[in-house]
Amino acid sequence: MPEDVELLSLAARRPVERADAARNRRLVLDAAARLFAEHGVDGVSMDAVAREAGVGKGTVFRRFGDKSGLAAALLDDRERELQKGILSGPPPLGPGAPAAERITAFIGAYFDYLAGHLDVSRLSETAVPGARYRIGAYRFWHRHLAILIHEADPSADADHLSHMLLAALSADLVHALRADGHDWERIRAGVLDLAARVIPSGRDV
């Protein structure tokens, strides 16, 4: 399956909603985004989100389950913006640049995304064991990297190496590094260096 078709298939998996359900979903997510930005993820309850959104708390719990489900839904819009850039944006993030340049661009763009949503990403990824790997966006990031790694070095185990690079981009790890005093540029440089070392054809990454 061609890259663009395969990634489009992964990116398009969102159920169709009724108009009222979509409206309530938007109200809740906008309220959650405001409260998380103001108070931090740990300082916000589901009840507070329902009050801010002007909907019943039962609506929030039925739709999102718990705060980790709410976090995953909130991230979905932001993830889709990045996915759109990968699929149809200008190079090097989008198509048309060498694989090594696209890997660099993806890591940079993902770091920008993570820097803006670290606490919410961490909650979504660590709610239950293995949660990160069941998120649809993870499969998209993994497949995108695997395609680029194979293009850069056809002899590489692209499937495995893409998991290894994404492990270095986990919100829980980045949170721990930040707490230990690592700044964003040091973490970014480390992942880029890792990419260059494990992808022979990508040493200009």
C-alpha cells in the first residue's frame, strides 16, 4: 500500500457523530483545554470540566470515561494537525524531502507538540499499562517513521527502530528528563543524535 494511502487510512479512523454530540464534545474539550492550561491536569476534576462546559457530569463521564479518556480526546485534534502536516504539508515535514530531512522535521514537530501538551500527553499515555501503544496516533507515528527509516536504509529493521525512536519521545520519559533538569533542546538533540546513530543513511539527520 502506498505511504500516503496507508497513512490516510490510519489518520481517518474517527466515528461519525450526531450534531448535538459533536457540539457537546467540542464544549467539553474546549473547557478541559482552558482548565488544564490554568490549573494543570492534576488540579482539574471531571466535575469541574462539566461545570465549565455547561453540561451534565454524566455526559462527560459517558462520553470520555475518565480523565485519561478526556486527555486522549483533547490530544486528538492536536495530533490531527500534525498528521495533516505529514500527509500534505510542505517539505520537509510533508512529502517531497529526503527521508533523513523528514525524520528530522518529524522529531522537531513532535517535540513542539509535546512541549505544548506534556502533562496531558503523559496522562493519556500512562493511564493504564500499555495505553500509549493502543492510541491510534501512535500507530500513525510508528508507521510514518518506519516508512522513512526503510527509505533511508532498506537494510534496517525499520519496524523495530521506529519503536525505539518513539520510545525516546514518550511523554513519561520526557517528563522525567525535564524534572531532572534537562532542557528541551538537550532532549531534542539527544533524540536526533540517536536517529543519526541507528540509521546509517540518515547520519545527516
